[in-house]
Amino acid sequence: MAITEQGLMAALGTVQDPLTGQDFVSTRALRNLQVT
């Protein structure tokens, strides 16, 4: 199973920031994600 940017974004969309209670993707806390 290959790791893709879309797969990582989907997974990180379920992880909540403990300070805001929102996920990392919707708050744009995650920037410049590169899969190599």
C-alpha cells in the first residue's frame, strides 16, 4: 500500500489539535506536506 498525500491528509483530518479541538487540516495547521 503506497502512502499518498491525499491519504495522509485524510488521516490527519481525523487528528484534533488539543488547543483548538479542531482537526489539523481544516485549521490549516499543516502546511507544505510532501510525500517522497
